[in-house]
Amino acid sequence: MNRLFSMAVLFPLVTTSVLAAGPETHENQPTTGEQAAALTKIQQTAPSEEQITPELKDAAAKLAAQECALCHGRSGQSISPTFPRLAGQRAEYIEAQLKAFRDATRKDPDAQAYMWGMASQLTDPIIEALGHYYEQLKPVAPNPVDSRQVAAGKEIFERGIPAQNVPACQTCHMAQAQGAGLFPRLAGQHAAYLVKQMNSFKNGLRVNPVMQPIMQSFTSEQMEQVATYLESLP
Amino acid sequence: MKSTLQIISKAGQYIWLAVMAMVLLWSNSADAVPSFARQTGMACAACHTVFPELTPFGRQFKLNGYVISNLKTIKDITLNKEDILELNAMPPISFMFQTSVTSTNKALPDANIPGHLAQDGTFEFPQQASIFFAGAISPKIGAFVQATYSSASGTFGFDNTDLRFADNLSNENRDFVYGITLNNNPTVQDVWNSTPAWGFPFEGPDAAPTPAAATRIDGSLAQNVGGASAYLWWNNALYAEAGVYRTSPQGFQNGTTGGNGPIDSSAVDPMNGVAPYWRLAYQAQWDRHSLEVGTFGLYEEVFPTHLNPAPLVQVGANGPTDNFTDVAADAQYQFIGDEHIFTVLTSYIHEDQDLHGSVNSAIINGLTPPNSHDTLETFKITGNYYYHRKYGLSLGYVNTWGTTDTALYAPAPVTGSNNGSPDSDYFIAQATYVPWLNTKFVLQYTAYNKFNGASSNYDGSGRSASDNNTLYFLGWFNF
């Protein structure tokens, strides 16, 4: 009940924010109508892959294995936490991020240093194919961790921090942190990467009207807790 | 008139370079970086901890033939949809400028520099200035070509060069790259900084005495050979390479004709046939750490003319040879965090010198060589620490030791050895400041414990090892 309520409140917020954070000008920019239609899919399962031709699928798989893998690892399983894991990440989220890198609207330091260049020449169709490619890859299950950190992180993820007006993360990132549509999968992600992103939201280096306010009152300790919990999730 | 114009144009060049350096120092954009960065659209930090040290991605970029490109390309295809042209819209050209001040603990004796007075404190502007062509040529071929003007030699010529073909056959189940490199310095093609060509110290004075003894693979062959090798890079873990080198000297004057360039085997130090080179390395990566352990080596047969005083008494390119076998082990550890970067580089090079060529013809320095067989060992270890890729501290130690050989290491002021021993050992301490990722300032101090065999009166002319202790300041600009 509670969850439905927060969805109802947050959904329009997300919709406007995602629209606001969308690409400003680009040749193949979808119309606002198309974007709005895409947004209604947020709560649904991944969109069908029918539009993606076999040639595009092959091109995406090749690009992923021969270039993206040099940082993001084979099959989207990166080793260093400088590089986020992409296996199982939501297709729509990947597409949105690649476009944000290409359009230089995702501005946190490592986004600029690494991904602005990588995404600069990607076309909309290959971006879409890359999104689907990574979504269908199976994330490797992490070793289970059981610690006070994890328990505290789980509490934050599932219930939020009412005293600080922080909503439960699972309302948007879903119960197993598996993500949906434009809400990224967080399960199994490198904890250090998650903390870096939370800090970037907090200090405004990564602009996002939904996540920025949520992170304002977060302490470093709370970031560590929730990130440790998230990395431990399969 | 002409000379005035030349002076003006030369001064103009320097002013231009100085202005460029200033602009870089104070400009507000960090995108003024060399051609690999322009080609990939990535900051230097993607490939380097602090240049020239490579990150794991930097190693991948090199092994993939320098071809990863995110630039607009000019294309052409045939009617069969075969790609026949894919040219980067921007030529991958960049520049490097190094200026330095070098001061030794005790000035060199005036007599050591005929016709000049020894000035303690050498200011070189530039020490080196280079032009690079560094980037993709076609989708599977790329190059790193450096042409350098060096103040010490007063010449402009080819510096480190690595041309490569690479093919990436990775897919969801394996990572696999193979390639071929053509280069002019054994280990210049290597991707770990524990090997000589790109090892520590990454920069150093050319206006201070350095120990006389060095193994062949440790810089002696740089730019005087040409080589080809083939390599495999499997699973981001195993690297194997094998190839050959052949003498290919630069800036050599032909002794017979007086013209430019060697004829046939008239080069200094010509090799008999080719010198095989090999390299094997294993890399493990976990979290933010990477560890490499490896081995490399070279076998070379040289017609011994190298230490001959003029006029050259040549054995002839079909006489007996001196044979050098270099076998080395190396290791590198890196931790690359967002704030802290820590690296350790180490190598041990063992050289076996079979000097029967020199012994048979009694030609080393005009002296009869006492030994037909020498060994030479070098051990190096360095730790580098960087904070935010901006401030760095390095500490290195180098120890070289080997067989005493009074012909190879003969007494001479400053450069010689009184007791014929090649033993030297020294520390290098360095502070690095990187205000912009493409600009680096280095303050370096080299402290000799032993130089050419001894700590005091090592040269037979009363010079102490510590007289050669060197303070060196370098400004390094890449754009």
C-alpha cells in the first residue's frame, strides 16, 4: 500500500525529471511524444527486441567484446570498481546513460574522462542494441556476505531513513535491486562505484532531479552500508 | 643576412614553444592533450596513472594496436561493401617539449670538455623536443612514432618507434588479441613499466655522468636496431612475444665514402645475423590491483668494433664475434584508486658476455682483454606513489655489478674505472607535480654510493662517487 502510494507520488516526478535530463539537441532525438510513450514502460518488463536486426545484434556483441570489455570486462563483469558492471543492467537505463554521455549531460568526472569519448560516435540504433546485449547477460552471483554493514544497508534499502526523509530505495530500484526500465539495477554492482555515484549525486557532479534530493542528507557511513548490501545481492 | 634571419626564426620558434607552454599551464581546459587522447576522446588518466606509466586499459590500448578511435572517420567502400578506407578526420600529431636544469655535486673538470669551461648547472632549453605521430592508420594498424630533437647531440632523428598490426578476436567466451610490432628498441613495444624502455626513472638528465656498465638490453640498443616480433595476448592474463632484431644505426656516417648512412656491415657494432628477442608475462587483476610477473631476453652476436678508438681496427663482419645473452625477470604491481595510486616496478637482468671475438683480436680499447668471459647483473626496484594523480613521490634503487675487466672498464677521468670493476649502485628520489594531466614537473636527486667500481677515487683521477650526485629539474609538456 505504502509502496503504491510512493510510486504514485514519485512517478510524475521521475517522468518530468527524466524528460528534463534528456538530450537537448541531437539529430535522431525522439519526439517528446515518443519519450513519454517510452516512459510509460518504466514499470513494465523490458521492451521487445524485435526492432533490433541480427546485424545490429552482431555489431553490438562485437563492440562489447572487443572495446567495451577492455574496461567493463568480458560479459559485462568488470574487475576494478572504477568501471561499473553492466551484466544484467536494464536496457533502457543503459541507453539513457549512453545518450547522456554522448550529449555530455552526465558530467561526473569519470564519465567525462572515459565515457564521453567512448559514446561520442555511437548511433541510436547501436546504443539500443548495446542496451539489450548487456541486459540479457547473466550477472555473476557474488559470495554471500553477512555483516552488520549489510544488515544496516538492507534496512535503508527496504525502509528508507524516515528521520532524514529518505525514501526506501526499493520503491524505484525494485525489491531485489534488479531495477526496471530507467531505474538502474544496483544488485551486484561494485560498492565503490555505487558510493562514488551517490557522492556525485550529493555534490551535484551528476545531475539527476530524482537522486540528488534523496542523497542530500545521506552520510558517508550510510552510503557504505547500502553499497555493501547492494554488492552482496545476486 | 641569412644568419640573422635564422637566428630570428630560431628565437621565434622558442618563443612560440614557450608561449604554448604558458597557455597550457594556465588555460582552463584540460582537453589540450596528445593525439591518443584526441583519438579516443578519453582523458590521459584512462591510459596512464601518470605518463608514461600505463594503466590496465592503457596496456590494452597499446596491445590492440593503438587503433581504438572515437573520431569521425573519412570512409570509402567498394561495390562489394568492402571497407577500403577509414581515415581519422584529424591527423594524430602531438608535441612534447622538455626543458631541464642539471647540477652535479661537483663540477666536471674543465679538461673533460675540450675547449669549454665546465659550468656547474646545465640549463637545457629544450632538453628534448619531439613530434609524435601516434594513432590509428587503418582499423587494424596503428603507430607510435617519435621524432626528437635532442639538445645534447644537437640532432633531430627518430626516437622510440612502434608500428603495429593487431587483431582482436575476443567474444563472449574469450579475450584474445594477436599482433605484430615493428620497432627500434627492444622492450619499447612492451606494456609493463618494469622493462627498460619505459622503466624508471621515466625521465633523467643527459648532462650528468652515468655509470659505464649497462646490459645490452638496458638501453644500449635503443634506436640502433630495427626489429619485428609477433605477440599473443590471451584472457587479459598471458602475454607471449617472440621476434628478432638487426642492427639499423641512425645518424651514422659511412667510413669509406664520408657520405650519410652505413653500407652493408660498416656500422658500429654490427650484429651477426639477427638477435632473437623473447618475452613472456602473466598478469593477474583483482579489485583495483594488478600484478605482473614476467621474463624477457635477447641473444646477440656482435662484431666487436664498439669500443675501438679511431682509426677503427675492424675485425670484419665475418670475423669472430662477442656474444651477449641477456635474461631478465621482472614484476610490476599497481594499485589504482580514485585518490591514491601506488606502483612497484622491479627487474633483474643477468648478462652473459662471451668476449672471444675481442680476445682473439685483442682490440678492446687497444688493450689485451684479460677475460674471455664476463657477467654483468643489474637489479632495479622503484616505488611510486601519486595522490590524486597530481602529487607524486618516487624512490628507486639501482645496483649493477659484474666481473672486473680492466680492458672494458679502464681508467679515465670521470667516465672510467680505476679498478676495472663495473659495480655501481645508487638511489633516485623524486618528487613529481602534475598540475595538468599533460604537464609534469620533476625534481630528482640521484645519490651514488658506488660509481664505476668504488666510492672514492673511482676514476683514478680523484673523483668520488658522490661527486656525481645529481640534482635535476625537468618541465615536461605534451600537447
